[in-house]
Amino acid sequence: MSFSRYPRRPVWPAKPRREPEPLPPSTVSDERAREIAQSYLSREHSGLFALPPVLGALRGREVWFVQVGRLGAHGVVGELVVDAATGAISDVRLDD
């Protein structure tokens, strides 16, 4: 009989695999996301406007990325994120 010189390590059973939770359904259209963003900008930041949004994912959720422009200026001055399921604004990044 041949025995290993090294003791065997205890083996624990693998954790059972869990299915990932389903994403909430996207109910906010691109037009509605732009309206939400424009409404926020008109209340909080005068002279800024929302450009057409782009659908994406962030932290496991579908979101609309809305770029922000400034009246009388070229280019983009920031971005805000609108949740595609709830319509809530989560991240706002604006350049000064």
C-alpha cells in the first residue's frame, strides 16, 4: 500500500450557483429620458440643454446617457444618467 507523505486538505462543497436577478424592464423611452434631463437642467442649471440620449448599462441596470450642451458654446459640457426603468437621474457630471 502506498500512502502520500502529505496530509490531505479538507474539501468543502462548492456553493450552489444562483441565477442572476432579472433586470427591471425598461419603461423610459429615449424621448422621455431627454425630457426628464431637460426638465432637470432647466430647473437647476440655466443655459444648458440635453442632447439625444444613448442607451447603455451601468451597475447592472439599463440607463440612458444624456450629454449636455451649453447655449452659445461648442461641444459637450457634461453628462447625466437617467435610469431606464424608473426615470430617476442618478449621476450628473458638468464642467464649469
